[in-house]
Amino acid sequence: MAKKTIAIIGATETIGAIIAKNLSRGNYRLLLFGHDQAQLQGVAEGIKEVNPAADIDCISCLVDASWEADIIISAVPAGAEEQVAKKIREVATQKIVISIPNPVTISSGSSVSRGTSAAEELQKLLPNSKVVKTFNTADAVDLARAIADGKQIDSFIAGNDEEAVLTVREIVSNAGFHPIMAGELATSRALENARLVK
């Protein structure tokens, strides 16, 4: 099977770094992007210490990383997804874009309008991409270990494109989680609200 290239946007964020580490064990080439290049290099070096065979490159340009990738993972905070989408819109055409962040906080509620979700808003910003929601219902501790009480941690997957969802299911499984097909992208409303973050 041909090796897929995955760009992780926000690889210096806690969740992005964890996802990068988990995926480094799979048959993927990982392109890591973050604004702090020293921190980004630290993430890559940490992964290499654990997995010397990991195929990882640190990329200083968001557009270049997204252009080169087959699949793009958005691990930035919810408030930054719009800015990222505007920059990668042209180079993300027909590509899978995985949306991780939840726009929900216990104190302030949702940062998106009622009746929609961050993933659906991202799909509007990237109309020619295949947005899929996943990796958003577990906290950083659970994502880091992938197994709790001897069982794989569930990761729900929601998306409108069947082929894209199947590809993401494989990625979720290779990252060590138990993939659960949750339905169309609109299901991400419930998935995002199910995971309140402080």
C-alpha cells in the first residue's frame, strides 16, 4: 500500500503533538506545521526518540504542508480554523481535512451558531474539500495512551463523503483507537457538545 502523506496543522498544540506521535507508528509520512519552529523541532525529536523509523518533516509554511499532503489534520484551536481554512482553501481541493477542535467551553458555551458545528463551518469554508470530524471526544490524557482500562478508546467519526470517512477510519485505527462511525457531518454537533472543555 502506498504511503500517504499527512499534514498536521497545529503540531505544537497538545492534541496535535499526540496525534503526530500516535500516527508516526503507521505507514505515513508526516508533515508537521506549527508557528514556533523550535517547539515544532522538539516535537519531531521527541517522536524520533521513541520511534527512530518515523517519517517526519517539520514544515515552516502552512500552505506548502497542505499542498504536499494527501490528508490534512486541523489540530488548531477552534477559533483559528477559519484563518487556516482561508490560507489552505486552494491547495486543499478534493483532499480530506480532519477537524479536531471543539468550539465549546463550560463557561462560555459554543463559539458557533446554534444548529451547526465547527466541522460544518469548516466544510463551508472549504467547499471543495472532504471535512471529517474525529479525535475530539477524548481528552489529551486519553489520546496519549489510546487505551483505558485495558480497552481501546473510542473515536467517533462523522463525515459526508463515504470514501473519506473510510480513509479516516483507517487513520483512527492506525493511531491506536477504536473507530466508531457516527454518521454524516451534522452529527459533529452532538460530538462537539458532548466534549465540554474548560
